[in-house]
Amino acid sequence: MKSTYGSTGGELNLRRMGIVPSGLLDSLKSRLLLQMLLTAEASRHARERAFAMFDQPRGTGNRRGFLAGHAEAKDSRLAR
């Protein structure tokens, strides 16, 4: 979905409501990724970044771990 139409129920309307597009992922892979992110208690921002990686054509760019910051935060909570 790339800003195609803005009528009720359209992509622009859904984005304003907070939808996170899954890009190139099919429904099964999207659900699996979401389940893993929720299990890891990833923040909304981390979930959005994870799905954004699949919202673009594949390239050779840097795909730094989207849960890296979350893992550090979780480790610091366990150390307390």
C-alpha cells in the first residue's frame, strides 16, 4: 500500500487509524512476525520498524536487528 486512496476504509484512512502495513510479507509470515514481536514484548516502535523492513524492495542495505534495543532494555530489567 503506497498512498493509493483516502476514502473510508481506504489505505490512507487505515494508516491514520494506526495500521502497520506488512509490505512484502504474506498473511502467514505477517502473523508469525507479529507473534514473535508480541512474545518478545517489543515496543510499538520496534514492531513498526520490523514490518517496515519488508515494506520496501529487497536490497543490500543495513538491516540492523530491530530488537537490539529491546533486548538491552529487557536485560537491564532482569539485572535489577
